[in-house]
Amino acid sequence: MSTDSTGPIRTAVAGFGLSGSIFHAPLLAADPAFSVAVIATSDAGRQSVAATRYPGARIVDTPADILGLAGELDLLVLGTPPATHYPLARAALEAGLDVVVDKPFTVRSAEGRELIQLAARLGRVLTVFQNRRWDGDYLTVRGLLDSAALGTVTRFESRFERWSPLVSKAWKAAATADEGGGVLFDLGTHLLDQAVQLFGPAEVTHAELAARRPAEKTDDDVFLALQHESGVTSHLWMNMLCAQQGPRFRVLGSGGGFTKHGVDPQEPFIVAGGSPLDPDYGVEDRDWAGLFGRDGHVDRLPTKRGAYPEFYRILAAKINDGGAASVLPLPVDPAGPVEVLRLIEQARALAD
């Protein structure tokens, strides 16, 4: 489909769980460049919520129903389980739609490369929702690196640790690694993406993968060590059964360090009923400010405001400027998430 430049980008959201209901639909509805035209979910309760929140949207049962409406749409956003990303994205591209795929991009790196080639051949826009490139704490670290305030960085530590003793979703409880199950495909996708974005190409030098919870089929406790071509060593932790959580970030350099606890507030803000349009959206409480400097000489460094809406702002500019033919950047070049998948494959091979 070619977007009607006189009107909003007609968008369908496939899936209305956490991804669709907390991230995609609210961000799209808050941006006048988009209209939430269709939402697909087979759950009756979620259908009712979707219809109430987005009265202008057509509610359908399945992603296949969305594809049947492709002639009335411009963009499909996939917030469905990982194993469905490749076939649904492929079908959507072939139906003439631009596509946003939630992380993980696909389950196998080869599938991601194939989708990139297909999108290029068809002249479609294809991107991946690596939204945590717009976390406030990540943007704070990015700012420190850009200003060289830490000197030469030698070590980067990053964590997503949670206390979640029960596997919360049926598909997650059933999914194997081949189907995109486990914390490495979930939170690990963000950690790897952030590390590579900050410090460049890397190889996994050590990997520990374990399943601690009785219902976990794949992994819920993972540690990875990466060596970047830039010389930085990254240590990444992801754990769903963590009773005492470590710092979200610790970055050490020749000129100082930065340590940050807590998690970005954008997701809980929306869960609590807030909107991306609210003035307090993305603003972290100053009590969670990180520590910058060296022991005995540290200062509180306020966290930059989180900015998930930037993803869709950049995407709208790209689509409205001519889509795939435009020289404007994608919010996320899918080649980056493919590199993340390669690192996941490398980690699994090392851990076997």
C-alpha cells in the first residue's frame, strides 16, 4: 500500500498483550501521524478493553484477519509471540504493508536477513521495536559516552533482573528456544542491543544459561560476557528469579564511573493508566539518579527523560517522506537486531 500523504498512517496492531496494549497502541494513539485502524486479539477480555480504549479501531480475531484488510492499511505492527514474527512479517510485506516487528526480530538470524532482503526487493519499510534505545537511563549513559566524561571506557555492566517466580504467560511457559522462549530472547535482546549500540561489534566469550523456575522450559537466568572490537568488555545479566537486584548499569572508564539502579519508568507509567502525552511521562524520580565520578568524589546525575515516542516519530517521518525510497533513517535498522540474534546463537552454542 502507498500511504495517503493527506491522512494518518493507517495502522494495524497484531496482538494486544503487554506489547500491543502497553507499548504500541498507546504510542500510536498519541501520535497524530498514525491512526489505530485495526487491533487483532482472540481473547474476549482484551477485545473488550481494546474496543473501549480505541473506539475507532476495528477489532478482529487474528493477524490473518488483518492481512485480509491489507488494501485498507499502510502499516502492520507485530506484537505477537516470537515464533510468529517471521511468517507474519513476510506475509505482510508481500501484501504491500510496511512492518514493525517487536523484539526479538525473528527466532533465527537467517530469517531476519531474509526479511531485510525481501523488504528491499519489495520497496517496503521494515523496522524492529528496540524501544529500550530510548530508555532514560540508556540515554544518560549515551550522553556520558558522547561527552567523553568517563574517559576511555573499559568495562560495561548491564542488568535486567526481576523477581517473577511464576511464568506469567501460557505461550512463554510452553515456548522452547526454537520458538523464541526464554529470558535471553526476551530481556536479553534489549541488553545485547544496547551493548552493541554503545560499544560496537562484539563476540560472546562466555555464556551461562539456566532454567531455575519449575515451569521454565528454556532459560530464566543468563549471564553473558562480550568482548567488543573497541576494547570494551561487557557483562550482561538477565534473571527472572532474582530476590536482590544489582545495578541496572555500571560503566567504568579511565576518567570515572557511573552506577545506576532502578528501571526506566515509561512502561509502569502506562500500566498505571498514564499517557505518553502526559507531562510526567518518561520523567524519573530524582531519588533514582545515578552516581557519577569515583569513590569519595561522586555526584548525583539526573536521568534523562525517556522517549519511546521517538521511535514512531522517526518512523512516521520515514514513511511520509517516501517510505523505503526516502533517505531519512529508520528508527531501528533491522541489521542491528539481526546482529543481536547472531550473538544469541553464539551464546547458545557456547553454553551447550
